[in-house]
Amino acid sequence: MTRSTRQNFLGADSDEKLRSVTVGLVGLGGGNSHVVQQLSHVGIGRLVCVDDDIVEDSNLNRLIGGRSADLDPALHKTSIAERMVRGLVEGAEAVFLPCRWEAAREELARCDIIVGGLDSYRARSELEGFCRRLMIPYIDMGMDVHDVGDGFAIGGQTILSMPGGPCLWCMGMLSEPRLAEEAQRYGAAGGKPQVVWPNGVLASLAVGLVVQLVTPWTKAPLASAYLEYDGNRQQVATSNRLKAIAGQPCTHYPANDVGDPLFDVRLMIARTEPPAAAVPADRPADGFWTWLRAWFSRRPA
Ligand SMILES: [Zn+2]
């Protein structure tokens, strides 16, 4: 992308770092329609956008960039995302794939970070498994509206699932009862109500995590994150679930079974300086995380 973002406070070479990164977006509904817009503004180098869905009338209250005229003929959500990205960034390097994400594995495998905006638990479990196998940090967003008797509770969460750290199963986001209950509904997420502003909060948290992963802005490299949004109180807080499992190894994706066994994100986090700043000279052109993994695997433990 040709955009100059001039976000100097993120670090001296932050624009270059952001340009070196490929982010995959799986699902381009309410949440990721915000994310794709923000990532374009931020100056992410390459986007891989995947969704096989077409826009419906019921989506327009929350689909950023969606227009009434997009209903007839109904456009793919990838077309709406493409129009927005190319309208914001001339010459944007981005691919838009109107297919199921499983059919876009090759493109997604080349991503440095993947952001999921998926409805079903089953799909999230499968996407997280894919990311773990390839050592790709996965950011998961989910929004819920609960009937609490005398009103409704709006809430949601944005989770960063890092290779080597706790997964969605460790954090309780995924569980057998949840998947079983969903399977009884034939895999449907049940048409969860979605509204634009909580999606916007959760998406902004996701974009913040992407930028925090890539730039030296906050100094300490990011480990895992489980950010809970209470829409009734308009508050975001780190989930107690993450605090409760601190220090416990993930048994669902043991380090020896997946990806590069030399890669241990906890050792990387223990460093006082972000490794990204340490050895810029031998950084290959094919992506920040590829370089980071290669750099880390050469370090003595
Ligand atoms: Zn786990």
C-alpha cells in the first residue's frame, strides 16, 4: 500500500513494520468490516480477505461500507470490503476471496496474523487449530446479546491466541458443551443479534492488538489477551479467566506437537527488548513473523 501513516509515536520504523505485515481476515461481517477499514487506515502492507457470504438486508445495520444498492443484485461481502479498501488506499495490496476459508488455506497460511469474525464455535475452533499448526497469532472477536429478564445485556470479547500461550479452549471460550449445544442447532450460530457499535469496540481492540504485535509502541512484546466488553457499563477489562490460568501450559496444542518446537513465545516475551528491533539487517522480505520466527529459532534458549 502506498499510504504514509506517519504514526511516529508507534516507533521510528513503525510504518515500515506495518507495511511488512500480511493480515488475514476470515469473515467480513459486522466485526471484520470495521477491522478491514481500520487496517487500511493504519497502513498494513497486505490484506487477505475471505468470506463466501453475500450481503442481506438484515446486515446493513452493521456492515461498514454496505449500501442499500448492494442488495440487488446482492454483492459478496468481499466486494464491499474491496470497494472500501481500494477507495481508501490507492494501489492497495489485497486479495478478496469469496469462498469458505478452508478453500483459501494457501493464502491464509502466508499471513502473519489472522483476525476471525466467525459466528460458530466449531468454525472458530477449526480456524484456531489451523493458526496453531502454522504458528500464526489468531485474534478472535465475538459479540453477544443476552436476555436477562428485565432487559438485555450487550457484551463480547476480543481474544489474542498466541502460539505457545493459552488457546480458546484454555480460556473457556470454546468448550465441549458449547460445541455440542451448537451442533444440536445443526451448526447454526442461531442468528445472534449484532449491532454496529459493540462490533466497533471489539474490532478496535482487535486492531490495537495487531498494531501492538507489530510495532514497538508499548515496549513489552504482547503475550495473550482476553478483553471483555461490557456494553451496558461501557467498560473493557481483562477477563478473570485469563488471570485464572496464568502460567498454565496449553494442553490442547502442546508445543512439541505443533509448528516449530524451537519456538517458545514465553522465552521471547521474557526478553526486555522487543526482538523486532534487534536484528533488522537480515530480515527477509516475506513477512515480519516469518522473520521473527527465523530469528528466534537461531537464538540459544
Ligand atoms: Zn489450550
